[in-house]
Amino acid sequence: MSKVEIYTWQYCPFCIRAKSLLKKKNINFKEYKIDGDEDSRALMTERADGRKTLPQIFIDNVGIGGCDELYTLENENKLDALLN
């Protein structure tokens, strides 16, 4: 199984939606809650090639983007291949 990481804010609806899909698919993931943590936000932005929006999702250390990109991968039947 691939390593999945997600940077989130507690009340971000897109973060909640992305985590919901991962949980629905029984995907284990490491969550970094970065509410008010500017150092963690800077690290996330660096890892995400300058993207600052939340969530930011990484599969095996490769940034796939956020919630919309996660659902696009799922709808195009490409997500499972990335996760296995």
C-alpha cells in the first residue's frame, strides 16, 4: 500500500471531503493538521511546488493536489492504481 499524507485545517470543507473519500476507501493516511502553524504551512507549500490551498495530498511523496484532484482521480478510475 502506498504512503498517503494530507495537510488539513480542522474546519476546511474540502479537507473533510477528501478525508471522507480516503476513509470510505479504507486508505490509511497521515494527517498533518496545520491550523495556525505557519512553519508547517511553509513546509507544505514547498512540498507542493508552491501550492498553498488546502488540502494538499501526497501519495508516495508525490503531490497530487487537493480535494478536486483526488476526486478526479477517483472518477477516472486512476486512484486505486496510485494507491497500490
